[in-house]
Amino acid sequence: TRSLVSGISKQLASVKVAVLPWRAGQLFSARNIYRMPVYIERFDGTPGESVALNVRWEIVTKGDEKEEQFRFGEMRILEKVDGASYEALVAAMQRALGKACKEMADGINATKGP
């Protein structure tokens, strides 16, 4: 969770990102607040081979009376592991997570409009 939040925060630069309980409704009444559930379905790899990251995410905003899905995404990232060491495996996992964070941050930026 920390790596995901850190990666998205870096991509958004000026936007505050926080981890909140699933139902933190008291903050959801403010303007420009989005809830972003992330479902990591697969995140594994083998040294010397590849890392697989399958993740789904959605951006939820509050409408007049209820929450509404604003945007969603699904990614299947396959990242080559450059070597047989665990350090190379971790580096490939970080690259895969970085790609996912960038796409999710782009989704948040797209909600802001021009």
C-alpha cells in the first residue's frame, strides 16, 4: 500500500493522497475528493524471468445522492527481470508498480479536465 500511495503521489506532485478506511464518508462531502479502490489480482515474478502485475482500479466521485463511478481501468503488466538475483526481481516489481501508478495518476488527472 505504501509503495502504491507513494508512486501515485509522485505522479500527481501537487495533489494530496491519503489512505483511508473503506467508508470514510465524512471527507467525501468535500469538493475534489475522489475515492480510488484498487484491486491487485496478481503481483508475482520469478528471478531471471518476468514479473506479472494485474490490477483493476476505479475512481469514484459523489453525485447528488450517491457515489458514482467516474473512471476505471484494468492493467496487465509484464516486466522483464534483468538477472537471476532477488535484487533484479525487486527492481522489475518496482518498474511494474511505477507503470501502474502512472496510469492511475493519469486517470485522476483526466477527471480534472482542461
